[in-house]
Amino acid sequence: MERKTPQEKKRLSYVKDHRNNYGENDKSSRKNIRRNKRFPNSANRRRAQTALTALLGSPDDVRADAVEERMNGRRPKRWQKFPDAPLGATVDGALQRRVRMGTAGAESAAARLRRVRSRFDWMAPSDNPLLPPIMVRRVRSSLAEDDETGCA
């Protein structure tokens, strides 16, 4: 196995390491992911059970059609996980936020942004298989904003 240089390690860290950017405590995800998967499934089972209780008793085609229509009339509830962001995108966003808030100088922030983006392929995010689709859109929109502000 070939030994990596520190620059290569840094580049790989920006691409492969991810950070929770959902806005909540990252430790709470251990419980909240399970809970959020549980609630929609429970609601779907409850709705199916209440609809099927109308079929108790003597069989009737009219009631069966009404129950089937009620079951298919509403799409089932679902929940989807929000992917973590690559470290490079997180650092880039933090630097841009500092410039917008005025806590960092524009020149030094622009130099830092160039250094971060040189380690991470920001110009072709769609080519990066490790980048989730939502981050591809976020990176492209940040590149469009930089053209207007002159940070890049």
C-alpha cells in the first residue's frame, strides 16, 4: 500500500469525512432516527386497522369496495433521513457565513475559500460519488453566489 502525503490525507478528509448539518444535536440522532422511522409506520398500520374494522361482520361487496377506496385514497406516510455533509462543504459554508456576518475579512476569507476549494473538487461536484445529490445542489448554488460576491 502506498504511503499518503499530508496534503493527500487532507484532501481525502475533506471528501470522505462528514458532519451532521441538520441543525440538531448530532448525538440525539441515535434516538431520533429510530423514533422518526417508527411514527409513520405506526400511523400507517393504525389507519389500515381502522379501515379494516369496517369489514367485520357479514361479507358485502359494497363495503369492501368502500374500504379499498379509503385505503388507496391516501398515500402512506413516510420519513427519509437527511444525509450528512462532507467536511469540505461544511468548512466552505462556515467560511462563507463568516464573510456574510462580517466576522472575517473579505480578503483573508477569500484566500481560505480558495485553499479549501483547491483540496476539494468544487467545480465538478456531480462527478464526486461521495457527495449526496442535495449537497451537489448546495455546492452549485454556493458557486453561483460567489460569482456575485467576488469571494472566489
